[in-house]
Amino acid sequence: MPAMEEGVQTSLQSLPRGVRFHPGYLDGNAQAALLAAVRSIFAAAPLFTPRMPKSGRPFTVRMSNCGPLGWVSDENGYRYQPLHPETGRPWPPMPAELLAIWRELAGYPDPPEACLINFYGAGAKMGLHQDRDEADFAAPVVSISLGDSCLFRVGGLRRGEPTRAFRLNSGDAVTLGGQARLCFHGVDRIYPGTSRLLPEGGRINLTLRRVTRGAFARAAQAPAAEAMHDKP
Ligand SMILES: O=C(O)CCC(=O)C(=O)O
Ligand SMILES: [Mn+2]
């Protein structure tokens, strides 16, 4: 029988197809190395507070990005852009640690173009949503957690379908790919004081994303066009 904690299903047998959970993916040293890279990113591209489209209501998480593109949100909507919304400078390059994680977990030949970095203070959360601002859904979203644990929730392809929640700890990785690429997901809450990785407390989540359709997606989705080119 699955263990239950605050109504949280901790058996992972019933995760939706396409959701891959890698508990303890990064060991302590790898977490510290990735955190050092994240600190340099924050120094060059400071955390900003995104706002909801239309209403302008602030998110409870703060964000930064690295890579050629970064995800931002404000009154004008959700989008990817090459420049930090406050400094106007390009996002810092993606560190080698993140590229290595993508190569190992994504199973996708083209490199990631954006890494959204969320910082959750003790009271922050993220409502159920889909990651659908990308033009390439053939690539998975690869997520890494650092710092305090959280309660992560995943559901189906439609809002209102049943969801299940499980705890993500520092060093855990999750990929949403295949049938789960567009599944609803969110973060219900943080468990303050559950990790000593960040002396200031809180949780950092990094999500690696392919944004534009790379060569692989184009080839996979246009077999007819490819075949036509092959004709003499
Ligand atoms: O913090 C997490 O684990 C998930 C973050 C997320 O879903 C997002 O940034 O789109
Ligand atoms: Mn998401």
C-alpha cells in the first residue's frame, strides 16, 4: 500500500506516462557545483519578479534565466526573449553543468535554448499550468531542484483531470516528455528548513527547455517535405 503523508501519495508507480522522476540525481558535490554556477548567473542576471498577463499581479516566485532565450511574464503576456527585462542585457550562457544534464536526461539531439531559474522563498508556490510557450514539444522539459523540498503536483493534459503530488528534494530531477510534455503541473508549497544547501533558505528550480524547432523536430515533423527533396 502506498505510504501517505498529508494526503501525499509517495508511491511513484502511478505517475503519468512520460513523467520521469530521478530522486537524488545530483549528489552533494554536484549540487554545490550547480549552485555556484547559479550564483554567478544571479550576479549577472538578477532575480526579477514576474507579473501575470493583463492583471499585472506579481508571482510569488522570483526568476532569472540563462541560455540564448529566457522566459518572462508581464502585462504583455508570457514569452521568451533574449534580454533580461530589467537590465536589458543578454542572459548569461548556459553553464557546462546544465548542458551535461540535458545530454544525459533529455534524450534529444538539439541543445536546450533556455533555462528558467525559479527562486521560491518560504511562502512561494506555483499554480497548475502547462509549459506551452515553446514551438518544439518534441523535446522534454528537464527540471532540477536545489535547496528546500517542495510538494510538486502533476495532472493530465486537461485542467480538472485528477492530479497526484510528490515531494521533490534537493538534487532530484524530473523530466516531462512524450505524452506528459504538456501535462499540468505546479508547486503547492515549500517545506522550509529541509535543506542546508542554501544558507538563506528557499528552493531553486531550474527547467531546461528547447524553445524553437531544432533540426530534429523539423525532420521528424516534415517527412513528406523531406521525401520531396529526395526526388530527382
Ligand atoms: O519549480 C518547479 O518544480 C516547477 C517549475 C515550473 O513548472 C516552471 O517554471 O514552469
Ligand atoms: Mn512549468
